[in-house]
Amino acid sequence: MDVLKARPTSQVAKRSLHRMNVKRHVYAFVFLLPFLIVFVGFYVIPIIIGFHLALFVSVFGVNHFVWFQNFVNVFTDPNFYRGLLTVLLFAVIQIPFMVIFALIIAFVLNSRIVKGSKLFRFLVFLPYAVPGVVSALLWGYLYTPGISPIVGALRHMGLSSFTFLGPGVVLMSIMNIVTWEWTGYNSIVFNSSLQAQPVELEEAATIEGASWSQIVLRIKFPLLLPTVFLVLIFSVVGSLQLFNEPFIISSMTSLPYYYTPNMYIYNEAFSFGNLNYAAALSFVLALFTFLASFLLMRYALPRRNNNA
Amino acid sequence: MQTKVPLSSRASVTFLFVLVAIYFVFPLYWLVISAFKTNAQLFQFIQPWFPPHLSLIKNLVELFSYDSGEYTRWLANSFLYAGASAIGATFFATLAGYSFAKYDYKWMRTIFWIILGSIFVPVTALVLPVFVLMESLHLINTYWGVILPSLVSPFGVYLTRIYADQGVPDALLEAARIDGASEWTVFWRVASRLLMPATATVFLITFVGTWNNFFLPLVILNSSTKFPAILGLNLWNSINAEGHAKLMYNMIITGAVVATIPLAISFILLQRYWRFGLTSGSVTG
């Protein structure tokens, strides 16, 4: 339009450019506003309310301000640490297993060694389309003697005392559910990232006579590392929040009410009605989660070459 | 590009992949097969194959009519929660993501980093505080109590932003402005069309996320008439596990299959949006 064609040296044009600029700032804000309202309303404010709540103790329905006493109690609460230990153990075993499993699938899909990779991709991805609670119920039944064909087959083979739901094994059984749910999804994430990699490097390496494993290890995997770390961080966050699977499984075998931190928070709030303490637990858990992702980003993230 | 691999290792890799595929598919196969069985057959005929007499229809009738159709109601609730949340969340996230990508003023950067950081706030850590908020707003045990918190999708904002960065060329927007379009028209007529793949993806993610959400409705809702299907299945499972009521395995299993179908369908329908076909070339054409 005329405004843009005119030289901005003239006063009139300057003013109208300025007006246009202000208008753009206003539009930028208006576009943001709806999201900001729900974000502040249902993300930021709850955090403030929750923190406020955690500073009180309720005695016969009357709230008493106790400063950080609830937090101090959380840090010295053996049940909280037991739960934390469970999810840390879960994370240390399940995440590496799942990530390596997903990486292998992604690389093999990417190399097109296997025919029918489209069908395979679909089948591997399927569990992600299943609601988490359904996955937990489904596997829970597959762990339950009497209804499960797997337990039935094991019994048939003479392993009559084997159980998926015993105290020592149940964490592994929960790991299996989570692995089943998320491996396919993660391998698709890796696969998409691999497909976005520039082909020139691979072509050049092939011409130079590099083998498939060399290409994977020297070129593709290093380029994939940022994606791997993103998946890793989200997995750590998810592990610390473990709730659905153990909650459903606890209806099929007995698990302590503090089995994972989130089960502890839920039971503290809704079985024992101790909202204040549960709020403090939530904050400490969030703190640990942040700490874990921060440490991962700080120390485990692949160092970029500064000159690059 | 085809990498040369000897036939023998190709065969063994294929064999391993078949095993892996069985691992991922078998539980679902078992679930579907089990929906054809009566309660008695689930225990007497545990082989993972169709029973002698198929009872799928009988199970479905029982599922949808039990307790004057409470499952039907749960399913309708699920559609309401997931649909309303996804529409709202997608709208908000698309507008915000576009704004962050295409206006990119200094004052917006801090806000963006806060939103980005909130992706790493575990959603479950928010559930209890949200419960307290909803209690003070008298929204406990209401539809709004579940929908309102589900409208926030920081990841959706991030996704739209990175997509708009590459997929919506500045030159195209500038051209529309020169033609006299207002900022809103630029967004609605030009940018929003190019953003469609991102929008569809955000819709899919938020729909699936709300459909699958368990912790939030578990905390917010206490009367079963407001339950989504996932929560209803959990209710039946806990009644069933107590063991003194009627056995409900067949209904839980059939209900689980039914609650999964809409998700499977939306994944298949929106498959192509999972991978962004960036329209970065659209300005040169």
C-alpha cells in the first residue's frame, strides 16, 4: 500500500508506520491473550494456591499457618523416600531398556532392511493409541492367574509358582506395561528425526565405502542425540510421576499406598483427607522432577563444539 | 537409499522383528478375542482364540444397557471432555504459537520461555492444586472442572511456533499486508491455512490426552454420571476386584475395546499430520 511505498523520511509516513507498529504489538498480544488467560488461570494460579496451602496445617478443619513445617516433614518422611526410591529404580532400569529398544527399531526401520516396514511401524505404534488405563487393565489381566493365557502357558510348562504380581516382581511387570506403551511412540519419534537428517552425509559416506554400522554409529546416531535426550528427559519426568499403572495394578495385588510418590499424594489427599501435606508432597516431587531434568540437561547433554 | 545387507542377516532381523511385532500386538489381540467371550469362557477357555460360541453382541448389549446405560453415558462424556478440550486448546495454542513465531517482539520472549519451561512441569503435580482451585470455584464434580484445566497446552504452543517459523513464510504474510489485509485477516485467511498440519496435530494430541486423562477426572469427579469412559472402567474394575458383586470381566474387556476405538480411528485419520510436510516452498511457487 501507499504507506509502505512512501519514504519513511517524511513525517506523515513515520507516524503512520509507528501507528502500524503499535497495532502489530496489540495484535501480537491479542493473539496471545486467550492462551495466557487459561495458562495463568489453570497453570500459574493453581501453583500459587497449592504452595499457599502447603504452608498450613489443618486441625479439626481450622487452618494453622506453620511456615515450612510440611516441607520439613516431607523431607524426613520415610514413605516419601520409599516411593521415590521405587520410581528411581523404575527409571534406572526401564528408561535405558526402552530407549535402546526404540533406537534399534528406528534404525532398522530407517535402513529398510526389513520388508513391510510400513505395516511394522503401524503395529509398533498401536499401543500408543490405547489409553494408559486400558493398557494397565489389559496387562493386569494378562498377569492374573485364571484368566491369563500367558500365566496359563507358564503353568502348563511347569512354572506353577511363578507370579507376575508378587512383591519382588510387580515393579518389573509395571515396567513392562510402560515399555509396551511407549517404545513404539519413541521409535516413531526417532524414525521421524532420522528421516529429517540430510542425506548428503550418508551418501558421501557410502561412496567412501562406509558400512551400515559405521554410518549408524558415526553419522546418524550423533545427529540423533538431541532427540534422544529429549525423549530421555520426558521419560524421566514421566517415571517420577508414575501413577496410572501402579494404581490400576494395586486393585489386582496389594501395593502400599505410598508405592509411588503420586500414589502417596493421591492417598494422602483423598483417602486420608490431608490436603495440606499432599500439596507439600506435590511441590517436593515437582522439585525433584525439575532437579532431575536439570541435571540431565546440565551433565548428560552432549556438549556442542563451540566453534561449530 | 538402499543399503546392502546380506540375505542371512536380513532374514534374522526380519525374524526378530516378527517377535517384536508379536510383543506389541498380542495383548491387543487378546483383548479383542476376549471381547467375544462370556465371563465363564474367559476363565474356562483361556486359549487366545475365538470361543466355540461368539458372545460379542451379547457383551455389547450388556455393556451398553447395564445399569440403564451408564457406559453409554460415560462414552458420551468422554467425547464431550475430549472434544471440547481439544477444540479450545487447539484454538488457544494455534493463536499463541503463531503470535510467538510471527511477531516475535522482545517482551514476548520471556513469556515464551515461561511457557516452554512449563512443558517440563509434570501435569500430575498440578492436579492437586487444580483440585483446590476448582473447590474454591465450586467446580468440583462438574464438566467444567475437567474441561477448563485441559484447555492449556504449552506443548501445542511450542509445536505451532516451530511449525509457523518454517512453514509460514514471512514474505507471504507481508504480501497479504501489502494487499491491505488486516492482521486478523492475515492470520485467518493466510497463516491458519498453512498452519493446518500443526493445528491438526495439536488437536490430535489434546484430544487423545484428554480422552486418556485419568488422574484429573479421578480427582475432580465424584459422581459416576459425570465419569469419562476411562474412569468408568476403573470403577467397574475396582467393584469387580472386590469380588462380592457380579463378575464384570466381560463388560470391562468389551468396554476397554470400545473406549480404544475412537482413539485408533483418530490416529488413522490424522496419520499424515504426524509428520510435518513443511510448506516452506509455498512462497516461491
